Amino acid sequence: MDGKIAIVTGGAKGIGYAIAKRYLMDGAKVVIADHDEKTGEKTCKELSELGEVRFAAVDVAQRLDVRNLIATTIDAFGDIDILVNNAGIVHSADFLDIEEADFDRVLAVNLKGGFLCGQAVARHMVEKVKKGGEPGCIINMSSVNAIFALADQVPYSVSKGGVGQLTRVMAVSLAPYGIRVNAIGPGSIMTDMLSSVVSDKNARSKILSRTPMGRIGEPSEIAGIAAFLASKDASYMTGQTLFADGGRLPLNYTVPVAAG
């Protein structure tokens, strides 16, 4: 990844943080985009020891913010080779109770944000290819919940299903330019959000009961997939979603959980 320039949305913490860190370790220059300025600036400072990194305060659901993100990246590093559409939010509510505004907010960030960022970066990449430049790649963050349905995560599940289809549409549209578009579908990963859930013994047991590998994944394991998809080793892959879920998707039953 030496010399490559990457944008990672939602990169201030969790999976996005791990991807930004891995890209820097592999020699890329990274722009971390996140709506959380305080955490984003802190993350940028921490990761600056590994390489060249910038932070941009961005609401991916706002077209002007996205346009400014592209301009900031090009001003800082001169190009864009990789986009990771990782920004995402959740809202818990039963289908019968969820408010329209909450549904719209989750879809705006998780799905529309991926579209806006993907389109803006793709336009830059296409122009670069037309001038003889090397095509880049786009990686969208999906989820096992693109396949599964959670009764209390209506907009999240719907948005991630949409991300899968957005990935396929983008891949077909951009293939003539050599631009690859793939997605990652994590299962249960130990982010700050999940750690607060699995601190409850019953909740942890429930998660592990549907995970054949018997453990929760680490953000660094998703970052490894993001590194692969951005590399030449994945040069003939496009329109795919790689699921990393400890075996959850193939499972049609629950498994015993070890005590302790």
C-alpha cells in the first residue's frame, strides 16, 4: 500500500479506526472522516505516529460535507486511491414503534452516505483513469444483518441490505473503468458498542450461542480483510461481500456455550 491514499469514513473508532491503523501500517496515507470531531482529532493524533494521516469532520449524509471531504483529501495528498465507506449508526426500536425520523436518519448515514461518498470518489477515479491513471477501489461496510432480520434494528438491517445491492450496482457501473467495489459483512465484532452489550453475561452467552467459532471477532480481523480488498491480490474481485462472522451465517441452530 506504499504511497496509496485512502479515505476511511467513520474512522474515529471501532472498525474504522482499525482499518485506518492497518492502512497506515501498510504504508498508505489516510484521511479519517467522522462526525465526532473530538474523538476524530484524538484518533488522528494517536495514529500520526504510524504515518501521514489527516482528520476531516464530515456528515456523510450531507452532499456538501462529502464534496469538502474530497477537496480536503486532494489538497492534503493529491489523489484518492481507496475509499472505505464505514460510517454507520444504529437505532433500536420495534417495527411497530420506530419513528419515521429515526428510520430516515439511519438510512441517510448508512446507505445514502455510502452512495454520496462512493459517487463523489468514483467520479474522481474515473477522471483519473481517463487520463491514464491507475483505477482505485471502493470498500463498503455491510453486515450479517444484511441477511438476517433483527426485529429491534429495522433501519439498520434495511440499510445494510441496501449496502449489498449498492455494492453490486456500483461494481457493475464502474467495472469498465477498472474500479473495483466490494463489501465486508462483519458479524459480532468487539467494538465499544458491542463491549457495552457483552458485559452482560446473558447477552454475551446469546451472541456466542449463534457463533460456531465460540468467540467475538476483533476489529483488526476486519481491517485485514479491508487490506486484502484494497490490494492487488483482490484485483479480479468486484461486486462481492466477504462475510467475517465466526460461522454465523451457515448456522441453522444454536451451539453450546462454554461456562465462564
